[in-house]
Amino acid sequence: MSNVVLAQLGGSNDPIFNPVALVRDEARVEGNQVLAEVRAQAKAQADQLVMETRADLEIQRAQVRQELSPEVSRIAVELASRVLGESAADVETDARRRGTVDRFMAEQ
């Protein structure tokens, strides 16, 4: 081919005839593929982190509930005693009341 024809072909916007456009388009496609892969990896990592965090929070919630349950039971029995005007000093009665409160708390 003559230099004139090659110059005309090189100046074309058609990627078939313009090697620069062809390389640019291939790079764009490859870049989009890399970007999609990176996004997919980031989403997978984020999903894993969210799942682990939720599991950790559930464990912490159960621990806090277990730690606070006796205190809530004690306060509930004390409050009920004040409202009813009866003493919760009887150990057996107190234990039954706490059991009732504990069962209620377990249902929540």
C-alpha cells in the first residue's frame, strides 16, 4: 500500500483500520473487566464483613441479655412488691417470682 493510503487508513475512526483505536478499545474493555472483578471482590468482602459483624452483634446481645437478666428480674420483683404492697423477703416466694420474671424475659 502506498503511504497516502496508509495515512488515510490510520486517520480513520473505524477500529478495524485504526490500530490506535483498536488498542484503546481493547484497553477499555479490559479495564471494564478489571473494574467489574474488583467491584465483585469488594462486594464479597463487604458481604462477609456484614455477616461476621451481625454474628458478633448477636453473640454480644445474648451475653448482655444473660448478664442483665438477673438484675432486671430483681428490679421487676422489687417493683412488683412495691406496687402490690407485699414484701418479697420470703426466699421461696422471691425465687418463684424471679422464675416467673425469667420466663417472661426468655419469651421476649
